[in-house]
Amino acid sequence: MAYVNENHLKLPGNYLFAEIGKRVNLFKNDHPEAKIIKLGIGDVTRPLPAACIDAMHRAVDEMGREETFRGYPEYEGYDFLIQKIIEYDYLKRGIHIEADEVFVSDGAKSDTANIQELFGSDNIIAVTDPVYPVYVDSNAMAGRTGVYGADGKWSKVVYLPCTAENNFVPQLPDAKVDMIYLCFPNNPTGMTLTKAQLKKWVDYAKANKSVILFDSAYEAYIHEEDVPHSIFEVEGAREVAVEFRSFSKTAGFTGTRCAYTVIPKEVKVFAPDGEAQSLNRLWYRRQATKFNGVSYIVQRGAEAVYTEQGQKQIKATIGYYMENARIIRDGLKSIGIQVFGGVNAPYIWLKTPDGMDSWAFFDKLLSEANIVGTPGSGFGPSGRGYFRLTAFGGRESTEEAVERFKTRLKL
Ligand code: PLP
């Protein structure tokens, strides 16, 4: 008999976006004439930069010629891409990263979900609340989170509330935690940390021999000066932090798939006898066993992000989305809705009017204005009473959505 991994049975029912899809389909069946605007799922809509397309076309041609054909890529990524990552994403900010500390992958989702495999099952995880659900669910599948309660919390997870009351800045936990997931600019709140705020976490991790798993998938959206782009801008972070980056939101690669993870050689996890083990080596070994690399064509496309044309094109697209964010922010503010984020991130996090339940507001927005957003409670208990809109839509539909907020939503 094949037995099930019972950890999977402990996961709560519907994945957030499946539930949203279900409700939208029900609404469509009853109102086939409604023109629905989707500002829910965090997926991009603008096409890939022309520089990336050209590079991928050239790479396809290379694959068709015997002299330039390539088979399996290296597990950790091609050197041509790694060198560009090091130079543009780190060296330009004064950060020194070695080539064998960068691991190219098919996505920050898989990397942030898989990294927990390298940690013992008794580690205590801490997550900001609300949170990108992958961190918690991947640990739940590994049996590290305890029991899921009626309050929407796992018994063994330390939640770090990020709400309007603390300006979305997570406070250090009272209890000792071992694995700390931080994501800034944040999905879903769109908020950021300053270098000084991040430094407190690095100091905590050093004092407690914890590891910070820092997701900076939205780094390219940072506009303000004092917001760190990388956790490695913080002194001491090389000893305690892993950083996840992605070309998905930076360059429209959500469907093309390319990302990378940086693990400095100083980052250590410990055996029961106290012996330090290099997380970098453990990850290399794990990837070599379970991952066969990112396609040559896609890595050439990602490399082109760093050309002069590529840089110009991604900045134009990010500028387009951030103008959407401004339109949403200003429009909602003008009708008295309290909004957060949307300045250094493509997400606008709003407080539901009159403290309305997140799902109740979802239904109201869908039925009155035919707009789909994401209920904040889907990201964790502290997301209750909040709601997420994304700036990834087209300009016209974003403007139309704001107009509908003003004219059709009964506040
Ligand atoms: N990390 C965060 C915080 C995200 O919001 C997302 C996607 O929405 C990802 C990672 C996934 O990135 P990728 O497309 O590289 O898998």
C-alpha cells in the first residue's frame, strides 16, 4: 500500500487564487454581460523587452546548428549570465558576490519553496503576516508548521504582524526563531524596510544563528533612495542571509521562467553536534540532484536584460506599471479609501471601508464594480480587513477600474 505524506493533508483547502477563480466564474455565469477588470493575480501583462526577444531568437538559431548546439546546461547557470548578475545587480551597489554564490533557476517560487529542504525539521520559522503563501505552505508540506487552527494560523509558526498600526514593519520576535522569511518590497502590502530596519534583523540572525531568507523579487520597483535593493547592502548580512531574485517582475519573465538565488559561502546551518555546514554547498548538492538547469535560450534572454537596450526597455515597462500604481493610489485616496504601498512596489494594499471583511469586500467590488482584486485575509490573519490591487493591468483598464471605484462602488 502506498501511504500518503500526511503533512499534505494538513494544508487548508482551496489555494487563494482557485477560490477567487471559482467566485469569478460563478459571477460570470449569472452576469454574462459584465465586463470584468482583473486587478487580482500578480502577473505581468506587458510583452517581453525587444532586447530579450532578439537574444532568444539568436539563441534558438544557435541551438539549430551543430557547432553551437548545447545540451544540458550547468545546474547553477551559465557564466555569461552569472557575471552580468554580479556586475549589474551587486557590484554597481558596492556588493561583492562570487560567481559560485549565484544559482540561476526557473523561478523564485520554486527556490523559496525548496530552500527549506536544507533545514532540520525542528527549525522554527517566522514569517511576516500577511505573507506570500509559498513560504508557509512549503514548510507545512515538510511537516515544520504544526497544526492549522481555526484562527488561520499554524501552531508552530511565528507570525510577525505587519499592519497599518506598525507601518508594516515587522517587530523582532520574543521567542527564538531559526528561519526568517522576509520579502521587501513586500507582496502583498507593497511596503518596504529601510536599511536600519533591515539591520535589526541581520543583527538578530547573527545573535541567534538564524538564517534570513530574503525575497527581493520586486527590487526593480524601488524608486525611493533610502530603500535597500539587496539585503547584502546591510553589514553582516553575508553571514546570515540568502537572497532570492527573479526576472519575472523585473523583465516580464513570468511565462519565460528565470530567476536566481544568492547564497554567500559564509551562511551556515548547524549539525546536532554543533558542526557548521555551508548552506551554499548543500544547495549546490541539492540542485545537482533535483534540478537540470534553465534553458540556454532563456538564459540568453535574461542576459539581454543587462544590455543598454534591455535596461532602457525594462525601465520603461516598470515605469508603465508604476504609473498605473499612482493612478490607483490617487484615485482611491480621492474617495477616502486608505491605501498603502504602490510607491516602491506594484501592489496597492487598501484598508477595506468600514472594517469590512476581506472576502465580503471582494464580493462587493465584483458585484458593484465588476473588479477582481485579492482579499487580504488570503495572505494571512493580519491581512484581514485589507485588500490587494495590482498595477500590472493595462492603462485603459486601470483607469476604467478607478472610475468604477468612484462611480459604482457604494461606500
Ligand atoms: N516571490 C514573491 C514575493 C512573489 O510575489 C512571486 C510571484 O508572484 C514570486 C516570488 C515568484 O517568482 P517567480 O515567477 O520567479 O517564480
